[in-house]
Amino acid sequence: MKIAVLAGDGIGPEIIEQALKVLDVLRKDGLALELEHAPYGGAGYDAYGDPLPEGTLKLAQEADAVLCGAVGGPQYDKLPRAQRPEQGLLRIRKALGLFANLRPALAFEELAGASSLKTELVAGLDVLIVRELTGDIYFGEPRGRRNNAEGECVAYDTMLYSESEIRRIAEVAFGLALKRGKKLTSVDKENVLETSRLWREVVKETAKRYPQVELSHMYVDNAAMQLARAPKQFDVIVTGNMFGDILSDEASMLTGSIGMLPSASLDSNNKGLYEPAHGSAPDIAGKDIANPLATILSAAMMLRYTFEMEQEAARVEAAVKRVLAQGCRTADIYEAGTRKVGTAEMGDAVVAALRA
Ligand code: IPM
Ligand code: MG
């Protein structure tokens, strides 16, 4: 099992290091994992002038799975768009055909008090956001700038979805809902957008093949409101790239910290890229205070979805739970009465819990 490790920028390298410690325990226990590192994001730009250097893409294409840290930093903000770190991420998603982005928002009991919502609203929360990842206004053409008839500059992007793009993400979402609470909410803006009208039609059509799943539709503005009002009404949410980007950040805060949220981006054969849902947090990079749990939980998702090792995945998740129960907290999830630990110490605690 070959894993391409793309640590990226900011806190990327230090959180990735913790996930690798965890994988190392499994390796010593007999898992045949082969790791190879490559520069990516700002680090790719620094080394090769490209946020997704050719060698890095090739490595990712050849690997069975890709484990990523995070990309971006203020020193790259002034670069032309093609060279910006985020382009490395968007290009690798597109090049590997990673159209299905799974972002679970799972409230660990131990952290219910860390959420900005009332404890009773989030205790036991378990929502899975399934975000389409290679279409929509992120990739639609044409895009650009031109002058209008009055000579004023106008900028435009194209929101675009094909039936097949919608159908394949709907299939993934129905399949996942079937294995969970059997409730699927499709989020769109059908009262305004053409793409959303098609989206809703195709999702309804797909639903015929999944009579066991209860399907509902919700406008994105209402979904944003319902997530903050009564998040436990949701089981699986399926939505487009742009709406999913926004709603998944919102959902992450329900769990206490975006530092807890893992993600998987899958192709049609379950090859995947795994990364925390948070960014590179340049302001705290190198300070040993970042929360590595989202990355460790991303590695667990890799074991589950790409390598189909449910037991090992559950073992890592149980170790994270145990560490939280022991009271270990990084700064982002710290509460009075718990013990504040750094990035490396949190990684070590998960390793110890795994070995126990
Ligand atoms: C995410 C991020 C990316 C996105 C950015 C960094 C391009 O916000 O993974 O959610 O918008 O998809
Ligand atoms: Mg985002």
C-alpha cells in the first residue's frame, strides 16, 4: 500500500508528522505501508516554481492514497493565481478525478462543551457532508474578465454541472446514507439557479434506485440556518462544490473546532486524498500548538475508504477518543479542567493509546 505524503505549508508538516507516528504503529503491527514524500502547495512553489510539481503529481497518481497536510501562506498571496498554493490542491483534485468529498462532522462527547452551540444541540451530532469536488463554479468555463459596453471591467465565473457529474455524486451519497441513518438531504438553490434545477431533477431520479433512503431537498440558505439551529436533524447532506465548501466549514464549528475535522476525497475506485478540513494556519506554524487530530482522523479515513481496513480505522478513532477522555487538549479545544498539550504531545498520546 503506497501512500504519497504531501505535507504542504504552515502547520502541514507538524500535523502530518503526528499522523505518520500513528501509521508507524500500525506498520510495526504488520501493515505493509510504503510512504513517499513530495513538495506541494507553497513548498512546491518554493522548490520548483509550481504548487503541484510534475514529480509530485506523478507520485500521487502512482500511489494508492494521498495524505495531505494543508497549503497556503501570506508569502504566496501576491502570486498570480496559477502559482498560488490553492491551485495545487484544486489541480490535484481534478487530475486524480476526486469528485466525492466526504466531510464528517462528528461531535465527540468529550468536546461537546467546546462547541459554540449549546451542548444539548450538538451532543451526539453525527452529520456527513458529501460535497461534489471537481465541478461547479470552481471549474466551470468560461471565466475571466472583459470590458462591458461602457468600458467598465466585469469579472465572471460559470456555475456548471452536467447530469453525469450530479448522478455520480448522488450515487455516492445515497450509498453512504444507506450504511448510516438512511436520511439524505440534498442542498441546492433551485428557486434561483439553473444548475440547481438540474441538480434536483437528477437527485430525484437517482432516488428511485434507493427506496430505503428518505430524501429531502433544502435551499442552501435554509440549510445554513438549520445547521446552526438544529444540526441533529441531518444525517447525510449532499451538495455541490461551492455550497459544500461553505456548509462544511460551518458544520465543523458545531463539533468544537475545525481542528477536529478530517476529510476524504475519493475517485470512482475509492482511491483517495485525505486531508484535514482546516487550512495551513500560518500564524501558529512551527509553534507546536496546532491540533493534529483532524489529520490523524484523516489517516483513519484512508484506512477505511481506500484500504478497506475498517478494524484499523476504528482502532485509530478509538485511540483519539481515549486521548480526549484522558483530558488531553490542544489549545483550540482547551477548556478549564483539562490538560493542555502541544502538537507533538498530542501525537504521542494517540500513539500511546493505540499501543495500550
Ligand atoms: C477546502 C478549501 C479549498 C476549497 C481552498 C483552499 C481552495 O477551502 O478544501 O474547503 O475551497 O475547496
Ligand atoms: Mg473550504
